[in-house]
Amino acid sequence: MAAGSTFGTLFRLTTWGESHGPGVGCVVDGCPAGLPITAEEIQTDLDRRRPGQSRITTQRQEEDVVEILSGVFEGVTTGTPISLLVRNADARSRDYSELRDLYRPSHADYTYAAKFGVRDYRGGGRASYREATGRVAGGAVARKLLAQRHGVEVVAYVLQVCDIRGGVDREAVTRAAVDANIVRCPDPAAAARMIQAIDDARREGDSLGGIVEVVARGVPAGLGEPVFDKLTADFARALMSIPAARGFEVGEGFDSVTLRGSTHNDPFELREGRVRTSSNRSGGIQGGISNGETIVLRVAFKPTATIMQPQQTVTVQGEAVTFQAKGRHDPCVLPRAVATVEAMVALVLADHALRQAGSRLR
């Protein structure tokens, strides 16, 4: 029995649906009663993830209109499971008919067949990035809970596309600045170069990868559950579960290996009546527990596996063939991945905030 579609301990998200099925969605369980939430608030996040939003994303036209089926009454959560539905409208399954009998390079076609003995070949089925629709819808509920009860703000942005890296002020960056251009990099000069690089790759039938960075500001100290449910561990699990994710970092991340302890350590100081650090190389997490500083995470995404160039593969019968994709695909997943990264970070923080509430008597 497959049991990998639910995430979280107290604030739980279950996603469901396939790329070319009737619809996709999620069930959020464990959200406290009395949280004001509307379909319009959830829709704002879904609009940032939906396909067809610019020339550098897939041209599949899905409005991704969310329907709240349960768990909300007269504009507030009831404490019961919240079911959210987004109907598929522009699947065009005929574009995938030839995939019935072959495995696309670097996709989940072969591995799903190896695991289940059957696979939905239409657009990747459950392995499609369309699955992230449910993550973003559920993440919008988590975002509202964090903002209202804890004053937490989560902002993600494209930091790097291929070898083009932007410069971002982590403490000041806003969602409005992120959404000011179609690549969602708040550095305008770098964004222009990124867009050109993605356009060039698309014209060549190729694809690009890159890095999404995310900051969570206002997170209180003390979130995280030693030892196996550390905040770092749960962030890693959440972000590495996103389709096409290939790497994860906290704070200085892999660059920390070039530093000595004397330069990597974050000195403590008393500032404005509370314990703070004068630097933030730890990325807001020490010992797997938040320290009250801004949480800084990065996730690397591979180039989109579907490219419009001939590639070698095999059929399900083991015959070597040449395959060239058709249809509508992202030349770079990063602009739409921003919303998913934010959602997964919000889900982790909402879950740990509820867990922290029961971890001490005073």
C-alpha cells in the first residue's frame, strides 16, 4: 500500500490527483478552528504556480480555480479536514499517446513502472509537477495560520538560473519584488539575463536548472523536535520531495566547508532585550531548532527533463528507439517552483508551531 502522499505530524497535508485526471487537490487536516480563510487567498498562491502564465513557462492553459469542499464555514476554518479541489481543463492527453510504450529519459516513467507494475503515461501522472497544485493550495492555509498567529512571513525567489546568479537582500525582499518580473528574481539586472537564457534554451529545444532561495522571517526561537524531526531535517524532506529538486542547503550550506569554525560561528549578543546573533551563517537554525533569526534555505532544481531534442531510450519491450518530445513543457521550472517552495516551508513551520505549543508547561 502506498503511503507517501501525506506530509506533517499535527498540521497534515495529503495531496491527490494526476496530471491528466479530472482534477488535483489536497486535504489539510489539523488546522485549528477559527482561522479566517477564503478561496481568494488560496487562489493568489495558486496563480503564481499555474501553467501558461508567461512565455518562459509551459503553455498549458489551466486557470487552476480552487474550490473549497469542506472544513470552512462562513469564512473561517471549522477544525475539520479542509478539502480543496482544482479541476483539470486543458490536459490534451493525445500529446502523450506515444509514451504508452516507452520510457522518457530522466523521467519517472521507468521507476513508477518498476515500483507499481502500472503507470499513468499521460503527462507523468502522479509524478507530474501538476501534483504540486495541492501543495500550494494547502500551503496557503499554512501561510495564513503562520501570519495570523505568529507573524511569520515566508518569501521565496529565483536566486540562480544556470550560471546567472542574482543579488538579493534577504531581510528586505518582498513578494511584490519577486513577482515584478516573469522569472521571479528580485534582482532586475540578473532577471533580464535569466529570461534571455531561458528564451535561448527554449528556442534550442533545451532546458535550464537553477536555485530557489527562501527566507522565513519572524520565526520564534524553539521550533524543531530533536533528534530525528529537526527543523533542518523536515525542511530537507519537504523541499527535496518537490519534483525536479536535486539539492538542499541551510545558511552557508555547502560553502561552509571552505570556512573555519572561527569564521563560520554566529556570535551571540543581547539586542533589544533578547538573545540574537550578530551574523546568520547558520541560517536561523542551530541544533535543528530555530534560534529566532531569519531562516535561510536553498533548493537546487535540475533542468526540466522534457526537451524538444532527439534522445535515446528504450521501449517497454526493451527495444532501443529515438524519442523526441511533443507538447507543452517548461523550459525552466524555477519561476513556477517559487510558489511550491514557499508552500512547503510554510507547511513545515505550521506543523512545528503546533507541535511546540504542546512541548512545555510554561
